[in-house]
Amino acid sequence: MLPFKLIYSDGYDLNLGDHVFPSVKYKLIHQKCLEEGIATADDFLQPQPAPDEDLLRVHSREWIRKLKLGKLSIQEIMRLEVPYSQQFIRACWLSCGGSTLAAQRALTDGCAFNFGGGFHHAYPDHGEGFCALNDVAVALRRLQADGAICTAMVVDLDVHHGNGTAAIFAGDATVFTLSMHQENNYPYPKPLSDLDVGLLDLTSDTDYLRLLRDALDRAFDSFKKEERMRGTAQPGLIYYLAGADPYRQDQLGGLALTVEGLQERDRIVLDAARSRSIPVAVTFAGGYARNTADTIQIHTNSILAARSCFEGGNNKND
């Protein structure tokens, strides 16, 4: 068994057909984990759709109403870039529930994964770039409302800037946002995160990993410097968006990381959390490789990196 839980539902698959967003990847990662003995059935937990009460901590009531009732305008659907359907809506609600469950389990086990989620382009009052609801923001606000955490850090390593997340937490000292992304890529404009690292086109493994280590050090140093204001020297939880799209053969990316480089990226983030005894929840975020099998392998490697990091004692207090 794995030393942490994997959150998955068949409902994560949007069945988009011939679309650049391969939502079938969630099902394929699940199958790969079982077939290759990476995980057993007992390692998986089924999420429930997030209650509207949780969504309303982040999103406007009008946006939730439009999504549920199918009242989106043509322009709003075009901005989402995926076809509207009730299956899509159920997947969005499930992903929010899954990210919340992963965060809750991470507090218990030190780490947890939500296969769906990482929809960081969603704003409080609209969606864009395949993202209708910001599941990570919903999860963090739920845990804060429950008193389970006071502070958090979002480490967003998707190839695209986490614009929705940056906007949601702008001016909020309790959530530190770090986005490391390809600068010359969607979205435009890019609202300021607490720390943004805009990468040059075709940035490869060596430079990327060096910049990542530096960015994490800067993020933790910044958090510690504001201890007096926050009341704590480090976040109560890290939410890590482990996008597969910095991969050199990604259709929507322009960086040049290898499969091996991306797994080393995961190790760096997970080791940073583990060494500081900070629980870490992970969601897979983007991945649009020309060969979907590459995306599946990259995401699966994130689980393997976490297994290596957390085996031999998985509780955050170990």
C-alpha cells in the first residue's frame, strides 16, 4: 500500500472526444497504478461533489447559478474552451470535492493526491482555459473555515500562469501563491502572484530545476519574514499543482523539460514539504502531450516520487 491516499472518480472523465484536453487521462492513470502494482484498490478514495456552501467561499452566487442551470452565454462558453454539459458540471463539482478531500487527508497522512483538479484559471465570477471552478482555492477556504489550517502555500508548476488563483488570493496574507510558468504563453494578462517566476521559451531541465530550488527558498523565506503578521513561520499546508505540461512535447507548452526532469521537479517540491514537516496535497493540473501516454507517465511519476519521499513514515509529525 501507498503511505498516502489517491483521490479518484470515474466522473472526472469529461468524455470530450477529440479535444486537446485529454480528460481520459484520469482513468488511464488509475488503471496504470493498479495494473503496475503502484497502488491497490485500498489506496483510492472516492470524492463527493463539493457542496455549494464550499464553492460560495470562492465563487459568486451568480456564477454558480449559471453553471448549474446551463445559463452560460456563448462568450462564457467560448472562454471556457470546453463544451458545456451536465457531465462537465458534475466533474467540476467532483474535482472540488476531491481537492478538498486530498487536503484533509494530507493533514492526516502528510501527503495526498487528487487526480482531478488544478483548475487554476477559474476566477470568482467566470471560468476560462478549461477551468470553471478553482478547486484548490475552494479546498483551502474550506479548511480555513473548519479551523484545520490558518495559512497555506500554493506551488503552481503548470506551464501556464495560475491567474485565477493569483486573483482570488491577492492581498490575502494567509495564502502565499507561487507560480512558475512559461512567460510567453497563456494567459494574458497575468495577475501578480506573491511570487512569479516567468520562464523563457525552451527552458530545459538544468535551468528549470535551479530556478525552482531558488523560488522555493525565496517563498519559504518570504513566508518566514512575515511570521509576525501571520502568526506562523511556515504554511499549514502546501497545495502543489504538478502540471505535466512543462514537458518538451506538450502541445500547449513551450518549455523543454524531459520526463526525468519533471520527476526530479516533483522530488524537489515534495522533499521541501517533507523536510519542513508541512503536509502537501497534490493535484495533476495540465498535460497535453502529443502522445497521451507521455502525460500518463509524467503524472504517474509524481506518485512514484511521493512514494519514495514519504515511505518509511508518512505522518507529518514523524
